[in-house]
Amino acid sequence: MPLAGAVWAYDLAAKSTPAGPAVMAACRGLDVLLGVGPGRHRAALPAAVTVAAHTYLITVLSRRETTGADAALPSVTLAGTAVVAGLAVSRETPAAGLLSAWYAARFGAAQQAARARPDAAALQNAVAAGITAFPALQGALTARAGSPVAGIAVAGAAVAAKRLAKVVSPT
């Protein structure tokens, strides 16, 4: 019910408002929680918050991908990406750190380019990079949760996503 309510709120009211990115982020976070079993919501909350934060960053960037922005926007989202990547790291699971670094490097490089030239094309590239790097973040979260082999497999989708993005726009 909470996820359905958030989706309806986004589609019917929030999408084009300043609240839009936060409501979209809530949708993605609630989607993560939807997939966990009974009694595991508390354990899944860090992953849900991490996915929501990533979604917020992409949504904020995407709002300016047709008009461009000033360098402050990709600067702020780049800092946010560093925080999101840090949330996926685990001292106990080196694979989580490596996958998180891969995510941060791919998404971060595009945001860094957008800082230097924050026009529409650079912001579109940053949004696409955030979308195609997302499986690496999901892999890091999976590894951090105790399944490093599955995390690496999930992150492998980032390679395919980057290749497919050259054929079909991910946005």
C-alpha cells in the first residue's frame, strides 16, 4: 500500500513539483522494501535508503537534462554520489567496496564532466551514467548483505547496460 500510494502521488501530483525527486526516491526505496520477507524490513532499510538517495540524485539531474544548469547542480550531486557510494561499503566484504567504487567512478566521472560544462548534453550523459552504473551499486549492496558472488553477478549488468545505452537511450 505505501508503494502504491507513493507511485500515485508521484504520477498524479508530485512529478512536476519541487517534491518530485523526493517522491520518486521514496518510490524506489519502498520498492526495495517490497522485496524483503516478513520481519526483514529493518535489515533492508539501509539498502532502501541507499537506493532512494541514488534515485534522488538522478531525478534531480534529469530535471535539467534538456536545459542545462550551472555547475553547482552536478557539484552537489557528485558529493551526494560519494555519500551514496560510502553507504554501500562494508569492512567485512571487500567486494562491496570495490563495486561501490566502480559505481562512484562511473557515475562520478560523468558528473565531473558536467561540472566542467553543465550543458544539456553533459547532464544527459550524467543521468545515463547514473542509470547504467546503478547495477554496480545494487551489486555492492548485495555483496554487503552477505552475498558477494551474487553482488558481482548483479554488478555485471552494468557492463551490459553501458553497451546497450549506446543503442537505446536509458533515459
